[in-house]
Amino acid sequence: MHQKQVVLLLSLLCASATYACAAESKQVYKWVSANEYYFILPTEQDLHLSDAGTTEIVKPWGFGFRAVGNETFSKTGGLQLQSIKVDNPHTGRSTFYLLDLLLGMEYMAPKVQGKPLRFTASAFADLGLSDTTLYAAPVISAGLLYTTNEIADTPTGLTFDIFYRLTDIDLDNVGNGKAGTLKPALGFKVGYIFEGFWTTKEKAN
């Protein structure tokens, strides 16, 4: 067998194998993600002012973005920004901010046709920055997802969550350079999950 014939035969075999693999694999990519945009509702929290030795009631509010998986257990992460106003004789009127990076795992109840409500639960490591203070705090949450499309691979719909920060957050500046501590607190958020940019696509035969 001549060299040209060998090369032609190998080329035909490779082309056949490639066509067979393409025929069996219909999905171009399988990873499915969704994006949640949410608002943090104002909820009373205790802010202890270290220098004054007093505790003020503050009501943080904010908004955030989070990546949502489509598995029963999925990795999740996001960013959120909170604004906190303080009005105290010791600090005066001031506003400080919390920028949080959330990294963790989420449980989402399996989809069931005819039942649009799905239970969710999450655990996060909250890595944050406020002025020049870096902090870390664990956060847990539980909530409900009202799905607008019950059979879609990508979860979409309205969300309502209750979350709880388990530890104190010590801050160097909560107004006019005064230090303070945010105590463990309960919070609420509402949002909407939109289908992500990456979805399951079917390849035409």
C-alpha cells in the first residue's frame, strides 16, 4: 500500500470517528447558570458604639447580585453593597457602607411540575470591606423560589429569603472615625432569578 493511500485511509477513519461522536453528542455545552438580582430590606440591627458605650438601632438596606446553579446542591457566590445610617450624639449623623463578597453552597429543592414553589437554603462565607476594615462572617439563609417556568433546567422566578449573620462585625469607622460593632442580626431580601448567559443548547443533526 502506497504512502498516499495510507494517509487517505487514516483521514477517512478520523472523519468517520468525528462524525460518529458528533452524532451522539447533541449538547454543545451543558453547564447552566442563572443570575439573581436582589434588594436587602431595611431591618433593625444593633450597632454597639465602642467609645460611647451605647447601642444604637440601625436599619441597613442594599442590593446584590448572585450566581445561581441548576443542581440540587450548587456552588454559589455574589457581591452585595449595604448602606447604614447612624444618628447619634457621639458620632453625629453619618453613613457607612459594607461591601460583601459571598462564597458558599446552596441547596435547591428539585423541580416538580405543578408545584411552582421551591425551597432553598444556603451557607456563605461573607468576606467584606468597610472603609479600611476587612472582616469575615458566616451567613446562613433559607427561602422560597417561585418558579415562572417549572420544567426549565435553569431556575427562574421571584425569590424571598431570610438570612442570619452569625457573628459580630468589628468596624474601625462607623461615623466621624468612631469604632463600632454590628451585632449578629436577621435580615430579609427579595429578588428575581433570570436565566443566565450560558444555557443548554441542542445541536442540529
